[in-house]
Amino acid sequence: MRKKLVAAVLSICMCQSLLAGCGQKAEEKTTGAPDGTAQTTGQESPAAEVKEGEDITLKFATWEASDLERQAIQRAIDGFEDSHPNVSVEYTVNSFSEHHAKLNTQINAGDAPDVFWVNPEYMRDFVDRGQLMDLTDLMDEKGVDVSDYLPSSLEKMQYEGENGDTHIYGVDCCIVGPVIFYNKDLFDEAGVEYIPTKKEDQWTWDEFVENMEKLTKVEDGKTVQYGTSNFEEKFSLYTTLELLGSNGADWFNDDYTQAVGIDSEATRDTLTKIKELRTVYGVAPNPTAVGVDTSHSPTQMFMTGQVASIFVGSYALQELSQSGINLGAGLPPKMAEGTKPIGSANLDCIWKDTKHPEEAFELVQYLTSVDVCSDVYKTGLWMPNRVSLYKEENQDKWYNPEVYPEGWLDMTWLWTEASLRPFDHLRNTDEIYDTCTVYMEDYFYNDGDLDSILPEWQEEVNALLEE
């Protein structure tokens, strides 16, 4: 058993994850956008009216993927402060690996931020500990209409109480999910057709591998250009989870109380295919710092032309669109059951013991409104979380052709049809993630045997689910 090995990495293995926020629907109205331009969004920022009162300071804590994200969030905060001259927002940015543990410590010490992001995979733990304000009544009082949310976004926000009633503890503003970004110039040089954006043209796994071999260059016995990267994820199981689900590997039962499909032929087949990209076909690098953050090596290798494509969260577009690369984007290869897209992003939450609940809720409403979030959508960091925004007549409210690669609108089903990640339904998430990381690394990098790894892996996850 690997329990000791799991324990040894609990302090260093944290899952990288996604980014997000929220929105709320209101009557059509022309409002001021965060960049100062007027726009008719059909959804009003709730804090558009200037309010006065006692001077207060709200503390707001997030994590970030890049400086560009920090700038986008700061623009939104500036807009809120302009409309609330009596309110100052103290903005703190943590690393993702420290964010949730730090929040828990601050809450226990009675000195937490008033508003903060929580990744949905940790939400149930925060709710179970009674650390978040129940926003259900405030949402009703303010007339917040949740009917336009994407199904995955609404599911992420709603929690069933002991009596079967629904509660909301955090508000969502976007969705992100995996796509393949690629360098068009390298594809042209290798004579490889661009990765399809239309579902009917989607490559099979074998077609994908064949084309990645054409994009891989070896000089004097050394690979100087790889076809693809980031299919082996060390920390987040983000792209990996999508491939597993698309290949029929359902790891958990319907209520996510038991692991049932980790030890399955579908898991064996998926993980084998991923590893073979590197070990058999040589089309992927051996990662030393693998993750979904754009500061990590897979993205750097892509931006410097060492790899021709990268399978990564859609939020990477914000950074990649400014890299100078002749950028393309396309669908992942089909697995046995096609593609079952997953998508997620953080929730804006309020500390249960905030001294300023009304102002904190107004900040959450403002930061998650479509008016404000559209500024971020247009940078490529987030995708909209509202059904109505994907309608053709509303796409100009978020779609920026100078940022989004050609064919992007063909792929919107990746977000509108997305399901939540399995880990977004779990409790005791850190320990489960760390366990998964240990076994995944054992297979990918230590030549572990799946026939012995998978039964132990599933057994240990079930033990954690029972705690």
C-alpha cells in the first residue's frame, strides 16, 4: 500500500485548478462597462447606482493565473469603488496552492476576508464546516434570476440541505474548459491540417497521434520540437479527467459517495494512451513542471516553439493571444464515447461572520454581473456562463475576434454542454487529489503497473470518502 507515500506528499501536492466568478440577470439597460465604454448588455450591474454611507473596508481574496487576470479583476474593483464611494476594497491575491488552506486558517482565527473565491472542489468542505454565508434569501430578496445560468454553473451553485431544500453559498460568473491550442505556422511547415473546430470533423485518437508524429522533429538524436503537450497533468487532473470521462471511465457512483471506476478497463486504456504519447510515439515531452498555469513549462515550451500544440484550459487564451504566435484552437481528439466536455470555475463567496454582509453581497453581485464579467470574457480568460450569451444575437457582447482564434464559435458546445468535474462533487478533496497524484505519478514516471496500482488507488479513495 502507498499510504505512507501519500502522507509524505500531502504537504506539497496541491491541485492546480480553474478560475471563475459569477453573474446575475436583470432588465435591459445601458450601463457603464468597466473600461468606461457604454454598452447594452441586457443584464445590469447591480451596483451601477452610486451609494453613500458609513466608510467601510471590504477584504477580497482570490488567486490568479497571470498578471493579466489581476488587472482585469482590479478594473472591476475600481468600478465598484466608483459606484460605492464609501467602500474601499482591499484586494489580496494568493497562490492557488495556498489559497484554501490560508482561508481556513483565517476563518478559524476570526480574521477572514469578507469576500473570497472558493474553487468548487472545496465548496462542500467549506459548507460542511459552516464557514460561508447562506446567500439564498439575499438572492431572492434582490430578485436575482438564476434561470439563465448554464446547467453546470447552476449545479455548481446549488447545494441540497438536510430537508432537501436548495441553498446557494457562492455565486458563479464564468466557465472554463479544456481545448487544444496550436501554432499554425508549425502546422503549415509540417503540412498538417489544422485541428478541427467542428464536431463532425473531430479527429480520432489515432488520427491525432499520426498528425502529432508529423509535427515532431528530431535532430542528431534529440527531439527539438514535440507535437503536443500537457496530457499528463501532475496536479489538476483537468484535461485528464475529460479524457477519462470521454472514454467511459466514470470514477464515482451517482451520488459521489464511492469510487467505482478508477479500477476499470476504461481507466487503463485512457492512462495508457496518454503515457504512450511520450513513451511510445515520442510526440510529447517528459514534463518536469506540469500544470495548467500559463507560467508553467508546458505553456512556455509552446510559446517558444518547442511544442506545436497544448491541451489546456481555455483560460490560457488570455495569455496566448498576446504571445505573438499565429494561434489556432481546436477540439480534443475523440475517445470511445466522443467528447464529454467538463467545465468549472470558482465561486464568489462571503464569510459567514463578515461585519458588512450587505456591502459584501453587493460586491459579489457587482463582480459577478454580466456587465462586469464581459470585460473579462473579451480578454479570453473566461467564457460566459449564461445560456443567452451563446445565442448568435448576443455573441458580440463577449466574443472578441481579435482574441479568440478562428473557429472558436464552432466549439461553444464544449462549454454549453459541459458537466462539472467529478471532483467538484466531493468532500475531503485535498486528500483525494493527493492520493490520485501519487498513483498517477507512479504510473507515468515510475513505471508502475496499472494492474496493481488501480485496485489500491480505488481502495484508498474509498477510504477517504468514508472519513
